[in-house]
Amino acid sequence: MKKLILALLLFIIFFLTGCSKKETISQVDKIIQRDNLIVGVKTDSKPFGYINKTTGEIEGFDIDIAKYIAKDILGSERKVKFVPVTPATRIEAITSGQVDMVIATMSITPQRQFLIDFTTPYYIAGQTAIVKEDSDIHTFSDLKRKTTIVVLGTTTEQNIRRIIPTARLNGYKNYEEAFKAFKEGQADALSSDNTILSGFLMDNKGYRILKNKISQEPYAIGIKRNEEDESLKKNLNIIITRMQKDGTIRALKKKWQLK
Ligand code: GLU
């Protein structure tokens, strides 16, 4: 009888602990089980993430990084699904779980670090501006009381407001709209990272880029903050270090005509 009670007790304990134990699956295992990586990327920020008008394909520096990661984690660079994001939507795409990560010219900032986690940087950009070739604007201080186009939700917007409070800003929700407005002559300048502006200059004549940069923009991969499971962050940091050491980043800079 005693043995029966003991067995019953053990069964109950086993059952209860089994039920109360949370189903924990690491961020990396989730991706492996799904057999597909879901990455938030830009579609209007040449040469980092943009749609090639001839092929209709999405391509760029950030896209190549995403493919490299898919190859590393899942064995094929084709096992990646791209979800378009803008500066204003990319953090929510991460926190809501819509994407596994965002690789989208996103700078590490202390404010963003409150909401999401970042890997180590994979590229260092800097903020500057473009103007018409014959413009009288040569430095950032010339932007005082001039109209400058920015994309909302970017560090660009914050930096200009802080450094040149008298600059008049016209905000747009993405680069497609911002560049269109700029080409239509709706502002004196358009400010962004040197990387994105160099992409605009690749396709458009009659404009020039200011020589000075007013910030450092360390691009990193944004992921969901999860103190109990840092597996994805650790994996990504290892991959980024390898890409830096084995010449992949250098080759990508060359491929996308970046310095
Ligand atoms: N890198 C800057 C940022 O993270 C601006 C470029 C962008 O729009 O992504 O806000």
C-alpha cells in the first residue's frame, strides 16, 4: 500500500512539474525549426536595401548580410524571407515578433537600446546632406533657416534638431518619398547617412554631397531584447566577427561601392 501511495505521489509531482515547466525554445532553435529566417530590410535605401528596377529583385549590402546569416544558420542563402521596414516601423517589427531581426541601416542609439537589443556594429556610416550642385550651402551651418528634408524616426531628424535648431525640417516616412520631394525642389537640402546619399548620387546627376559629417552612425542588427536567451545575439556576433575577419565585409564594401 505504502509503495502504491509513493508511486502515486511521484506521478503527481512529475505531472505537476511537467505541466508548470514553460516550453522554452531558444531564438535560434525557433529559426532552425521554421527553416527560414525572417528579416526586416529597407527597399528604398540603395545600396543597402533596395529593389533593382531591372530585375525586380531586392538587393544591397544589408541583403547580402542577411543571406550570409541564412547560409550560416540554415545552410542556404535562399532560406530568408524579407519584410519591408521603414525607420518608423523597424523597431515594432522586432518587438512584435513579426521579424527575427532587422538589418536596415539601423544605427545603435541609447534610446533604441531601451526597446531592442543590438549586435556589434557591422558598418560605420555618418550623417551628411545633399544639395543641388549650384547651391550656396557648403556646410551644416549653412542649413540655418533653410528647409531640409529628413525621414521620420531616424537619427538624422534628431541630430539636426539638436545641432541646428533653426533648420526647418520637412519629414517623410520613407526615402522614396523624401527623394521624390527633393528632386521636385521642395527643399534646399536632404540629410541622411552618407551611405544612403551616395546611393542617390549613383542614379542622379546635378547634386553634390556636403564634405563634413555631423555624426557617427554604427549600423548593427536589431533583435528582440531577451536577457534569458542571448543565443541569437551571440550567434550573430560570432558571424559578424567572422565576416570582418574573413574579408566578407571588405568584399561587400567593394561590391556596393562603399568606403
Ligand atoms: N542610420 C540612421 C538611423 O538609424 C539613418 C538611416 C536610416 O534611415 O536608416 O536612423
